[in-house]
Amino acid sequence: MQLYGRLYDYINEYWKLIHDTYAVHAIPFLVTYFHINRTSTIWDKTYLMGGSYEKFGKLTGMRWDKYLLLPVFYIEETFTIFDAQEIGYINEGESGLVVPSNYGFIPLANDMVKFDVDYLSNRHPDPSSIFAVTGLQHHPGYWKLKLSIEQTVNMEIIDKQVENTYVFYDYDKKMHTVHESSSMTKMLSKHNTLKGRLKNLYDQNSGFYFV
């Protein structure tokens, strides 16, 4: 039987690489992700003295949903560039990362990213910067995000504008409320306990469970 090879088999090879290789071997890094809540945010449709819309503070209408323990991939090296301005030296550091498309949300420009560095959390001030999403590229299966350091912003300021808090649950790769995540964790713990007890009750010779 004659076997025919198609010129576009590379398409299947690409999807195999994305879903079978990258999904298994890529190393995730946990971040706290602040996604713009488009429902609660008050959008400024006018210009005030030619100025831009404030992202933080008492006069802003921006609101975010907070995603805890969100795994991201392929974090780029942060390029640190200092620019001398009237207020002093400004760190215009840039970086990038990859977010899978199956997380259930679409990244937006001006979303915020905070890298979770637990071993530095006891230091004051927190040495890890907060980044703003300044560029987006959509590829099959994932989003490529360009990041820039957000100047003079900390977690306390952003938390005042958070509407909802969610936790990424690795079991189903989706976002859930804190209460749902806690309940699911308890159910999985009970399941593992029950599984261990049933294993001890199983008799390999007879194939029966002796309760």
C-alpha cells in the first residue's frame, strides 16, 4: 500500500509539542494576578485636562479580580533600565511570561502581576516588583504577555481596589472562589484517606474487600 506524506504534517507536530511536551515539561512559576473586572470598573470616557485616567487612588474607577497561586510559564529575564527624570532615577524594567488559554480568562492590558517569592516575604519593603501588562500576543493554546514595572505601587494599594478573590486550583486548572477551593481540598483529602483505607481492606488472593 502506497503511503503518502502531507506537506503540512508540521501542524500536528506543533500541537503535539504544545500539549504533550510543553504542558508536561514546562516549569510553572506562581504569581498573584490582578485581572481587570470589566463589570465593576467605571470607565472614563472623557479627558480631563489632557491627562490620563488614574489607575490607583481615591479618584480611580479601576477594579480588579485577584487570582492567587496562578501558574505561569517561560518568565523572561527582567531588563533593568534606569531613566534619569526630574523625580529621580526610574527603573523601567521589562519582562514577559506565558499564560495558557485554558485558564478561563482573557488577559487585558493594564492587568497587574506580582511574582510570589515566599522566602523574601518577611522583608520590608517587599523587594519583588509589581508588573503591569503592556503588551499581548495570542498564540494557539496560550497568551504571551509583555510586562513593565509599575512604579510606586505596592500590594496594599492594589488590594483596596480588589472586587473578588479567586484561587487557581491545579486539579481542574480553573479558577475558584476561596470557599470553593477550601471545600474541594477537604473533599480530595477525604477521598485520599478513603482510598488508603480501602486499599488495606483489599485481599489480593480472593479479589474481595473485607470490611
